[in-house]
Amino acid sequence: MSSSTSSQSTSGRSTHSPTHPRWCGLTQLELAERAGVVRPLISQYETGKKDPSLSMLARLLDACGMELRMEASPVTDADRDQYRRDREVGPEQARRNALRASREVVSVRRFRG
């Protein structure tokens, strides 16, 4: 995808999801088999009907040849400000705002190479 295209596939699903088949070059079935789960579960993760647990996310990433890394860091004033703004707009709008911001970060990273 170029930096000017959306992160949504033609089906409307986010291509930033580690369960999206194009994300790691696998079909739903291939990803499910590698992760040891059934294909409909992958579909539910893709469409947002279910959210994977942390351990499941690690399994899915492992099936894609990746690992999950997490880091704890102090809360900054910017974090507090964002939390306040998210509470003001509500969870659904906050989620949309976060998705839009993540697409912008990906676009910048791709642009910079």
C-alpha cells in the first residue's frame, strides 16, 4: 500500500491487524492452522467481533514469524491529556481517532523508508 491509501481493505477491515491475512502473507486458514485455532476465530478477530487475549495475540504473531514485545513506561503529561480527550469524546470516537493516528504513523514510516 502506498502512503496515500487507507489502511482499510476492500472489505472494510483494518490491514494493520496482525490477524489480517495480508499482514503476514497468510490466508485465514493458514494462520489458524499455524496458531492452532479454527479459521472462524481468525475471522472474528479480523472483523472486531472478538479481541484476542494477550497470549493469543502472541500465538498469532508467532505464527507470522514475529514476537510480541511490551514495555512499561511512565505516564507523561501528553498521556494524561490524551486520556482526558478520549473520555470527553467517548470510547467509539477515541478508537476511531487512535486508528487514524496509527495510519498516519505507518504512512510516515513508509515514506521515510
